Amino acid sequence: MASACSIRVRGVVQGVGFRPFVYRLACANTLSGWVLNAEEGIEIHLEGAETGLEAFVRDLRAQPPPAASIAEIDVRRTEPVGVHEFTIRSSQQGERPTVRISPDLPVCNDCLRELFDPSNRRYLYPYINCTNCGPRYSVVLGLPYDRPKTTMKDWPLDEHCTAEYTNPGDRRFHAQPVACSACGPNYYLHPHLHSNDGGSGGSIRRAAEVLRAGGILAVKGLGGYHLACDARNPAAVAALRDRKYRKEKPFALMAKDIAVARTLVELSADSQLLLTSAARPIVLAPARIGLPEVAPGNNELGVMLPYTPLHHLLFAAGAPEILVMTSANRSSEPIAYEDDDALQRLAGIADSFLIGQRPIARRVDDSVARVGACGPVILRRARGYAPGAVASLPTVRPILALGADLKNSITLAVDGQAFVSQHIGDLDHYQSFRAFQETIEDLVSMYEVRWDELLLVCDLHPQYLSTCHAATLGVPESHAVQHHRAHVASVLAERGEWTKRVIGVSFDGTGYGDDGSIWGGEIFVGSVQDGFERVAHLRRAVLAGGDAAAKNPVQAAAGFLAQVDGIPDVLSSPFDFPERYCHALELVPKDVRTFGTTSVGRLFDTAAALVGFTREITFEGQAAIWLEQLARGAPLTEPYPFSFVDDELDFRPLLLAVAQDRVRGRNVREIARAFHRGIAQGLCDALHVIAGSYALDTVVLSGGVFQNELLLEDLKSHLAQESLQAWTNHAVPPNDGGISLGQAALAAFGRFDVPAGMNHDQKK
């Protein structure tokens, strides 16, 4: 007598070849039944011999498709219904979908072989894909993931593609974006060639000529347009910088292959694994060659490998083997992804446009990652990672977390799964704010969440654009979570640690504190479930001129150095501070346009100014990055004093030592190194005291300052000596890109904060 079971599989299991895999596995074990896409993932019904059922479940767990990621398999016994064959049924939809959408995937080796095989019908076809590769999130319009709910819905399959799509034994069975040059979209070059003039092949060859000639090419990719040029052509790179209004921020590079990438950067085994992973992020690594126009004053380069068929075709057509490949936008704008918008916004930047006819459902930028002292870390989470679920939250209702205003991302928690959006950007730019609004609508509608059932959570800062937007959404219940508590909670959410008490360290540039001042050097004790108590912080300084101090290190320095007795004259040599310092210093005693701050980010800016960075920064974190780069070239030195007294980290002896050594003529690299070691040693001294007082053994480190790998290396060494384990972000960025996950985690346990001057009753 036949046995039967029903199986539900949750995770990234739609759009990754899971149903044909199940079909083949069932047939191999002589089982009948069916498989279908459902709201929560994949549903399977099986009937047959007991040995066949056991073998099926074993191989289902052990050998899923390469692009799948199984989160849960639920196997239950049921009664046979008498089916005699195994079939793939139409998708089922009734309740709200909770299936995890697959991120976009790089072209697979099988498709690459076909791409360059003259006998294959998809020879040189730039949209070649199969169930194991190609677009996913960037083409999905709705769930479940089926062709009518993708941007390929208007491209009917021809006879050959239909045969593959409907054949369970074929690699393209139910590959939703499948197409060929006869029935699918193509590429054309604007303004030179059109879709009926030379086809994709002629357009791509012509585009490669533009790049070889030193031109700037706008290229439509998976999640938006890139601006590309020859990385070894200084004039081309300078022109791109000038047209894009990007003064000094490094450009990302695309290397033709891994061999070329190795000539550009030093790749450890872990870095190479990251570079070649399915996410295909931009990977930061030490530079092996000098490309000063690409990354001015920086000894690291960001490199990625080709991940679409089009990229491989461009290189095969003779494009330079190292390309600048940067987001297609003007500085601070979001990436362009719609054709008409790209042609308008990029006019005057790009010389030519290589335009693909397949629409992009949503903008998805390239991800940025690195391998650091504590393992791989994502610095910008987008293509290849988003919108994957990064945590399982104990939620009973949907939670929408709006993140912060810088490096924004949002998180939607549905039925216990936290989906973090792609990187959106800085919301003070109008286009980025529009992208923020669109992403909210997109995720909420994708998972069919009603606005009136949402629990909305935002940052505590009352003037953040994200916070103000929360009030316009018409959600009945909304709350705020303090910025730095959200940073700490994001690390614990990744690990599913809700009750563990930890010491949480949150160091960054700025965040609105409980008392209404600008925090950024905070130490907490607590857990996600019980909340976090602020137990220590950086000594309070004054920020003269508000936000302008974040762009001018000497202006930030005014509020810190005003407290340092015996500080040398920074207006004279070797410091030569500009007049801006004097104007800022005048504000401090008058308490005019000044704000209290505990920002470690501004402390780093102050040290950078003392060491020589006295001009305005041109991108966020530039002065601190410059200081870290300087320190990396120095031998190990004794740390400067950074004492912990009365629950405060005292920056005064630290800055005095920096200034005095500068006057003595000490090598600036050694000064920068001693500063970093001082920060690490002083923080570890504080953590030793706090760990003893609260009987804790785990330290959580989050916030933008902990993107500084040199600081992390020093901290890791010191913490090991104290028998303290350090936890950092891995699934979401340590910068503000991870804030929304922390907000959602704290909201799941009702751990909310209220703005200064308002009590909880008023908030309600």
C-alpha cells in the first residue's frame, strides 16, 4: 500500500528551479503527486513507496538547486488520494504571500558556454538565462513568482522557448525570464544604432568601440544603468568625475575576469570567495596598482566581476579589460533605471547609451562588501542580497521600519520574517526620497500587507525626513526607536539573539539622543527583549554650526579642542587651520548655533584635522578614511591616552597628545596609528570595567565608525585578551543601512523610545 506525505518548503525557493528539481527528484524515486508555488514557498504532495519518500526527503534537504536557500522544511504524513503521475501545478494564491524573493543572480557557467557557442541558438544573446541564473528581484512585479508577474510578461515565447519552458527535464523549465533573440528583448545603442539596425551584436561591438576611444557609456544592467569608461584612461576618468560632479569619492571597477582582478587588488582566499559568490558584490581590497584618478588618496580599490551576459559580451567585443563601472547618476542621486529618465538625467554625462529593452521593475544598485577583521561585512546591501530575509522575528503583526535618513534602507517583517530592502541612499536628495517612498509602497504591496494592520517604527529624530514621512502614511500605530539602540539591535537580530544580555557599543557620526543632543559614542547594557540602558558614552563636546561641522573637520575640531587645556596654537604651523576654525570657535562660548555631542565620528574628524586634513570633505567619512589610510602605513606604536572616568571616555588627553606630537614633528603616520590604538585601548579599558560590573562576556560593535578595519583589528586583539567575544554586523551594514533591521527587532518586543521632553503617555 502506498504511503503519502505533504511537504512545505520555505526560503528562497521560487524562481530558482525548485519545482523542476522536485519533479525530477520525484520521478527518480517513482513517486506521484504534485508541486506548486504557494504564498509561503513550495508545496509538495507525494505518494509512493516508503523507501522512495524517505530518499526524496533526504535528497531534498541535501541537494537543493544551487540558487535556492532553504529556511524550513515541514514534512507531514497524510492520506493517499490516488494520483498516478507527478505534475507541476499552477501557482496557488489565497492568503498573503510570505515567500522569500530570490535576489538577482549572475549568469551561470552553462549559459556562458552557450553564449559563446556559435552552434547554439542563443549565441551572443545578451539576455540568456535559465533557472539557475539571471534576473529575479529586478523583474518581479508580484507574487507568486510567475512570468505574468514579471517584466517579461509582454514578451510571448516562440516555439523553441515554449518547448524548453514546458519541459520538466530542461534547464529552462519555468525559467520566468527565458527568451531568445527571436522572441525576446534585445539591446541597441543610442544615438548610433536602433533595435532594427545591427541588432544586439552590432550595438555591443559599437559600444566597445566607444569605450576603447575614451568615451563614457551608459549601460543598462540588471537593476539600473551604469556609467562606464576605460579605467586606465586618465582623461576619460577625469571627464566622468567632472560630468558626474563626483570630486574625490572612489569609483568601482569591473575586471574582465578573476585573473585581471588579481592584478588590481590583493585577494585573500576569503576575498576571492566573496568576489566570486552568487551575490557578485563590489569587493574592497588593498590595491596592487596605482590608479589615482579612480581612487584618489586611497590605497584600496573596489572591484567586481562581470555578472550579466552583457558584461561578458562587452569584454569579448574588445572593451578595455578594466572598466570604471559606477552607478548612473549625478553625485548623491539614486541610480537611473528607467530608459526615458536615464536619457534625460544622464544627458551631458554619457556619450552613448547601450539600452536594453527588458524593463526593470525596481532600481537595485551594486552591493559593496569586504573581508575584515571579524569576517565578511556588507557595506552597501543591494543587488545579490536584497530583498532576502535576514532574520526571523517573533512578530504577531507586520512591522514596517523606515530606517534613518543616511544610507537608508527599510525593513518589512511579515509572519516572522524580516525582509530588508535594497540600499536607497540619502533622503535629503529629492530623487532619493522618491525612491524611498516607492520602495515602501513596493514592499508593502508585494507582500499584500494592509496599512491599517501595520506597526510602524521610525527613528527618534523628529526632523528626519523618514520620521516625518511616517506621519503621512496613515498607519494607526507608530513608534520611534533611538538610533544607536537600533544599531546594537541589528547585530543581535541577525543572530536571532533576543534574550542575551550584552554590552552594546554604537559609534558613528550622528544620531538623535534621548536628551535631544547629538549622540554618537554610546555604550549600552541590555538585550533586545528587555531594551538597552545607556551606561557610558564619550565625553560631551560642542558641535559648532550643526550639520556643517560634519563637512568641515576644522569646524568639528572647534567644539572638541575648546575643552583641551594646553592645546597648541592650531592657526600656526604645522596645523595652519583656516579661518573657519576661528568663526566656529567664537560660537562655542556664546552657545549660538551649537549642539551638545558625544560623536566619535566627529572625534575622528578632529584628529584628522590636527594631523593635516583641514579642508572641506567631498564625501561622507572622507577625513576618517584618510586618517585610517595614513595609519596603515605606520609601524605599531604606543597608544595615546583615552581614559575612562565616571562613565565617560575622555577625549582631552588623547587630542592633546596628538597636537603635541604634531608640534614636535613626529611622523604623521605614527600619530595617526597611535590615535587608533588609543581609541581601541581606551574603549577596551571601559569594556573591561563594564563587563565586570554587569557580569557580561559579549560585546556588540555597530555604527559607521566600525567600518574602520584598522580600529576593528586593534579592538579584536584587545578584547581577546579580556576574554570578551565581539559580535559585529554581517548580513546588514554596520552603517545606517542596518538601522531599519534593528528598529524592527526592538519593535517586535515593544521596546520604543520617546523624543526629549515627551513622556510615554504623551507619545501614546
